[in-house]
Amino acid sequence: MKKDPVVNAVINQSNSPGAVAQVGAGTFSQSAFVQQQHQLIEAIDQAINSPEFAALNPDQQQGFRDIADVLKAEASTAKPDTGKLQRWGKTLVTFAADIGMKAASSTIAQVLTKIFT
């Protein structure tokens, strides 16, 4: 099994001397996400309805949809897991860029940046 750097970061943060400040930052990220979740879902839906997506081959379309569905499902929950959102968001942005969906990749990355900064 591959080591997950996001999980390590969470474990290291919770055991660090600055845990109180880090928990505060995590809470801010969570509340910021609640405000941005609709923008993330809209950005994904726009990507799926874009000419870039239509130009992909069926395997690429299915791969993008599979990752997007997981990300949208997590974003739609009442208390989304920020670790999952970061991992799946990064996976979707990278995959979109790799298959030539540059505009979609950029838009989704911008929304994710707003959520986690």
C-alpha cells in the first residue's frame, strides 16, 4: 500500500506543539469549504458539459467522470472530509490536465485553492 502524504500531514499536525493553531486553520478551511462547495460542484458540471470534455475519447470521459463523481459526492455531504477533498481534487485537476482539459483543470484548481487557503 502506498504511503499517503495527506494523512501523514494530518497525523503530524495533531501531534505537534502548534496543534491549537492548526486546528483553528482546519476549522477555517472547513467553514470556507461550506461556502465554496456549490462553486466546486458547478465547476465540475461545467467541465463535463464543455467542448473539451466532448472532444475526449470515451475512456478519458469515463475516467474523468469517475473521479468527478467521487469528488462531487464528498463535496455534497453535510460534513465533507477535507483530506478526501484535497486528494480527489488534486487527482481530478492532474487527470484533467493530463488528458488535455486545461481550462477545466485550471477552473477546478482555482476553486479548490479558494477552499483550502
